[in-house]
Amino acid sequence: MFNLLDYAKVLLFSLFLTVCSFGQRSTPTPTPTPAPPALTSVSVDATLIGDGRPTSPLGVADGAISTTKLADNSVTASKIATENAPANSLILMSTGGGMRWEPLPITPPSGGGGPMRVVDSTSRTVGYVVSVNPNGQFTFVVSHIEIPSIGFDEWVGFYVNKNGITGSDERFIYYSGSGCSGNMYVDSFNGADDQWLVRKGYKFPWSSNLFIPYGPITTRGYGSYRRNTLPGNCENGSSTNLLQAVTTIAESTLGVPPFGMTR
């Protein structure tokens, strides 16, 4: 028999379920982020080796670290390899183009205590003493000089006194062209310079540079010249002479006066 009260209960319960279903929010299932593709290699240039895989790990290539990559004052004395020095009293010397082991070139004039040296105002070695003028006006020293641009790597002699490099033995500087242009040469005293054991360097009062002869002594033509006296004006005049090519370095390369002598 139909019961109105039971029907009302069923209707109210159905309505309750409907309201509850509208009040609920469903949580969407997130879409998973795809994994990045596996890294199979690394692009490298000439400064690196390897490609980053376990079988070929990355590394720094031999010779890849340049001077510009090193911080100033980052190389200390303990990092300089000296174990390859022969055991025959060599000294580690700055040559102007690098460092290398050199023999003590000159024995001291009076013996004992090591070679006599001329040093500059910063205690840097200018050169090793070969001879001293009897009246003490000047000293002849030899210095090791490298000029990589012309392949020059030799001992060069200079006259020095307390005030710096001095003297040019009455030499002239000759030029291949007029107006003191072109290649530079120095006369060779009729080829006598070719008999010296060391090159002889020159200082002229009109220049802050030192003049270093190099190469063969041959008869050459010239178109102009400068004398070794002030004011050092250019003089035109063409002829031939026994000449040797010269190059120049700054006088300060050897040292900053005043000079002194020590062992």
C-alpha cells in the first residue's frame, strides 16, 4: 500500500544526495612534466679535451692556459721548477724574453766572493763586470739580452758609470735612406768588431735607446747618418762602408740609474 510518508522520506533523501554532489569539487589529475632529453655530449673548443661522457671526461688541453688567464702575482717561487738545473753552478736568470739557467759568466777581478756585478737603483743586475777603467771613470759590463723579433740571444757589452750607460766609441749611426730613414747600421772599425767575443752595444747622447749590432758585417751603401755628439742632427751624405745592422732597446731595459757595484 502506498505510504505517503515513506515517499516523502525517499524524496528528501534523494534531494540531500543531489545537494551534496553539487557541493563537492573534483581534483583534476596533474599532467606529468616530461623529463629533459639525456645529455649525450658537450661542445668544446681547442682549450678543452673530451666530450663530457664517462668514457671521455672533460679536461683542460695541454698548453691551453694562457698568460691572460693567470692572475697577477699568482705564480710564487715555490711553483717555479728548478729541478732541471744542471749541477754546475748555474744561476736562474731573467733574459728579457724569459727565464733560463745561465753560467756565471765572469770571474771577479780580485778573486773570491763571486762575480762583480753592476746593479741599478732597484738592486737589479745590470751586467757582470769585465773591466774597470784605471781612473774609475767607467766600467765595461756584459749583459745577456734576448730580442725574439730578430732571433737575437747573446751577451752584449756596454760601458757604464754611476749615471747609467755611456759612450759610443766615436761611432756613427748610418741610415740606408736620406733624411735618416730606412734601415740603421753602425760602422765596424774596418771589421775589427767581428773579432770580439761579445757584441758591443752603443749609447748615443741624442737617444734614450741602446743600439745593438747584429748580423754579418758587410760593405753597404748609406744615404745619411748621425754623429755620436749632440744635438745628433741628421746629415745627408751617401757612400759605402763596412757596416752592421743595428736594432734598439730602451735604455731602461738594462736598469734605472744610479748604478752601483757589488758582488
